[in-house]
Amino acid sequence: MTTVTAAFKSPAESGWTRGEIGRGTFVAERGGSESASSPPAVSVFTSARRWPGVKSPWRRRALVSLMGRLRSTFPDATNCSFGGPGPSLLPLRLIKRHWMSAFDDVTNRDLQYKTVDPIEGLTEILPARLSAEGIPVKSGDLVVGTSAQQFMGLAADVVNRLGGPREAVFAVEEPGYYTIFDAWDHAGVRMIGIETDEDGARPESLESAIRAGANTVLLTPRAHNPTGASWTPERLRALGDVLSRYPHVLAIEDDHFGDIAQEQAGSLLADARVEDRVIYIRSFSKSIAPDLRLSVAAARPRLKTLLQEAKSHADGWSSRLLQRVLAGVLQDEGLASWLGRVRNTYRTRRERVAEVLANCGIPGVLVWPGRDGVNLWIHLPSGLDASEVIERAAALGVLVAPGEVFYLSPGHSDVVRFNVGSVETERVSVCAELLVKAIQQSGGARSTAIHV
């Protein structure tokens, strides 16, 4: 026992491990060339010190910490930093109706262990629903999961199995989905950024990432988070052109906003040159409810089989009772009109914020022309630091998110994300005006970083 204690004590005294009461001993986050007294990088967030070659997930932790502090300090501020849907815009009445119907139909046998196959109700309705949007799917293509993020994790497993000894290297849109950046950092996945514009991922940047070693690419067809970009037919075709030249590259499509999107962006599944290398993911969190914890993936037979195997090893299956609820909601005659109202509400909110910022008279304020989603991506004037703007905006009564967390590395301190999901339509213009006032009050030299 003495030897074991000494073995733990020595690296702890050197700063290589840390003990947490009631939890255990953990490897400390530190860099190979930094001393314990080295100052943190200047940024909106203090960069975590890491082992050489290992990245620590920092984005969500830093964002939650920052927003938690601001909410505590300014409890009356309207939260436009949250990335989720508007609670009042989720179809609770329909969910309750089909929840009760699902219970009326369920038997004891239905509550037993199940396979990964989706229920018949989903295989009946989803292919036609998706195909009408230019996403050609057959019932045999579908796999049900708990979330889009789970499917991205399963896709990483598929890539590792297909690649054999090759390292899985993911090309990701930058800025992009910070939650999956953290998840893939945690899993040790190497990522390469792809530049984006108002039409989504730029084809020439995708090709550069592939030439740099990427063998998988994560793409967002529409309502890109955080910029609101959506593919045009020309962009879809150009991305297909690039992927057709690299038959070893797998594409993952994250269509998280599909059911309430204005754009019909289509899918690479419709491109015969690459369709057998595409995993299309449709989440229902934004349109139906995050707490249903259901999403679907569509892939041609080879990838579908590998996804099913990965799912079976992960958690076996997704609740068939909840699948019944989702199928009932998707088949409900009242859903289309509800989703239409939600779609128009988000568009109205985005347009009001964009109008306020476009007419604010501050040189250098640039709102990306996002055509869909719940976010606006706002570039600040040269010389302003997002940390100062965010602090001043919170004091004035509105919380916005720092753009830094939407990149692979810290250092992007000139952008903020404004979310219109949780702010009511009648207040959204007021919140945009408060942000403008915060920008006006900020100025000169860059402010001191916010350390969290």
C-alpha cells in the first residue's frame, strides 16, 4: 500500500496529476513546454493547458461558465446566447396527444429489449417526407438514434472501422458546431477547419482540407450554426464535385433544422457519384422537442449496416415508445400549419435583428446574410473585443454568445452570436438595440480578456 501511495504522490507533487475528494486522481491539464506559472493565453476564455498532442474540450465549459456568471450578475437580462429553440414554439399539445395515444397502444411486450430497427410508423412516413425535400431516402436506409450528436459519434466509429490503421481526420466547418468540436476533441479526433460563406462550406476549402489529410467531412446543408448559411443548388453540386474526386472520403450531413427550415437545400444522397459515402442526419430537437431525444440517420446499405452495428454497441436501441410519439406527431394533420407558424416566427425575429444592426450607423458592424435558423452571426468593428461588448450588453439587459467558441482554436474575439430562439418576437428588436448600444459604448484598445 505504501508503494502505491508513493506512486500517486510523486507525479502529484510534480504537478502531473491532481486529486479530487470523492472522485479520484486525474491527469492534470498542462502543456509540455509550459511551467505551472506560465500566464494563460489572452482570449475571451482562458485556454486550458494540455498534454502535448491532446486537446482538451474547452468550449462548452467556458461558455457555460461565462453565461452562468453573467446570468447571476444580471438576472433580468434577456438570454439571447442560448442556442436552442423557443420553448413556446414547440408543439406541446401535439406531443401530449400522441404521448397518450402511444400509451394506449403499448403492451407489456413492447416494453422489452429491442433491436436497432426503427418502428414501422417511422419507416412509413419519413421516406416520403424526406424525399419531398430532395433527400432521396428509402425505408431500408433508416437508423434511429437518440440525437444528432450520437450519430456523429457513431459515424466516427464507422470511419475508424473503414479506415483500418489510418487515423480518422475530420474536416469541419469553421465557424461551426462547438458541441461536436468538444466531443471530438474529447475522443481524440483530429479536425481541420473548412472556410464558410453565406452558402455554407466553401468547395475549394473542403478540397484543401482533404488534401491535408481529412478522410471525413461534416457539413450543414441549411441553417448552419452559427451563421445561418444554407446551400444553393450550385453549392450542393460543387461540393459533390469535390467529393467525387476523393472516393475514400465520407460525408456527414447535419440537417438539424430541416422541418422548420425555409430553404430546400437537398442532400448529397441525391448525387449518384457520392451517395454511398453519405450519412444524412435529421434531428427533431429544434422542430419537435429536444427532450424526445430522437433523430434519424439515412445511409445506403454498407454504411447503414455499420451504423446499426455501432448503435447496437453504444446503447442497443432508442426508445420505441418515444418513436411512437414522434411518428404520431409527424403524421398529425395539424403539424404542417404549426411548423409553418414557427418558420415564419423565426424569420420575423431574424429580420428584425438584422434590420436594427444594418441601420445602426456603426461602421464595421457586419451581419452575415444567414437565410435560416435561429442565429445571427455578427462581426464587430475593427478594434473592438467581443468580451467587452458582451459584458456591456449584459449590463444593459441582453446576453449574447462569444463567437470564439465556434472555432477550433481560441483567438477569434471579433464576433458574437445572437440567438432569436428564446426571445419573444415583441422584444427581439429591443434586445438588438441594446446590443447596438453596447457596441457604441465599447471602443478603443482591446479590453482585458474575460477569464473563466
